[in-house]
Amino acid sequence: MPTPTVIAEKTIDDFSIGQEFSFSVTITKSDVERFAQLSGDINPLHMDDGFAEQRGFKGRVVHGLLLSGYLSRLVGVHFPGRHALLHGININFLSPAYVNDTVNIECIVNQISLSTRIIILKVVMKNLKNNNVLLRAKVQVGFTQTNGLR
Amino acid sequence: MTTAHREKVRKKLNDIFCEVFNDDDIVISENMTADDIEEWDSLMHVTLIVAIEGEFGIQLNAAEIGQLENIGAMLALLEKLPEE
């Protein structure tokens, strides 16, 4: 999926408990190589099919933090989008993803705190090839406000 | 209010502190404040409030949050909630 060009503009008032959002992404070899270059994590588990296969995987394993990078997009672009401020993520990686897998990022609004202007999203990332759960995360998101300047 | 209820609330709040600060060794006490936990800054305070609201199934208002200057105040507020 290409880089999105439209950013949602949800405010806290646009959310309700149980509200859902999802999008999917296909992970390319180039994505893994660019992430390795960017992060410096060139562990052969992520770079070398033979090395990964010797250790019981089907091929080079997509970096877990590449997958979690889509949580940044979820929050910063789609849900809530423009006004989001990511506070924290609790994440568990449950099964490996491989090059050319298509993953679906599904989230549901779990909690809304009006007093602190924060929402909690529960996220499940699934591999669409076999419906395996790749990761589960709890994401705490606040909202930015303009300071009135400009 | 029963002692059992007090203990249950204290245990739940202690668990929240351990989870939020990712430290299983935290033992809360009435007089404990942000000065006693190094990572307890304004952002973590907000995270604490959200965790308390979530775990206790409540929505706090600004006045209530303003009174939560130490753990004793938190316990006093939470102990007033109806027993589950």
C-alpha cells in the first residue's frame, strides 16, 4: 500500500467505546531492507533467508518494530490522525511475519478518558494469509491543541 | 466500608502503579507522592489517571484529579466507590 496522502482530523468527541478501524499493508523486501538500514538492525534473521530457515522460520523475518511502525501510521494518519499525540504502546509480538505477507491492522476504542483527553486503542495485527495474530498492542493516544499562534 | 474492600482497592491501585511504572517492587503508601517515584512526571501522572479510570471503570473530573496529590488521596477517593 502506498504512503497515504490524506490525514484524518478526528477529535476526542469523534470517538466512542467499541468504535473500530482497520487498514492493511503488504510488506515488501524493500521495506525490510530500508528498515534495516534506518534502524541499523542487520541481524541475519531479518536479512538472510538461509540463516532464518536454519532456525525454523520460513524465511527472513520482518522486524517486529517495522510492524509496530504501522501503529504510528494508524494513530498519526488515520485514527485520530492530524491531532494525535502518541503517549505510549504496550506491545507483544506473537508470531513472525515474512516478506510479501499482507497484514491487517485492526483497532478498537477500549477506553475514553475525557478528563485527560486520552483514548486507549486495542490493536490486533493479523497476517491475512493465514489469519495468524502477529502482534497485540495497547496504544495510549492524546490530542494536540493549537496554542493560538499563526 | 469493610477492611476487605480497603485492601482490595489498595491492591488494585498498587498493581496499577507497578504496571504503569513497569516496576513490580513498588509498594504504595498513603504519604507517597510524585517525589518518591523518579519517573512520576506530569505525563506519567496522566497515564496513571487513565489507568485508574480504566481499571476502576470510572470517569474522574478535573476537580477530583486536582485533589490527587498523594496516594492517600487516591485511596480515599477510590475507597468511596461502591464495592464490586
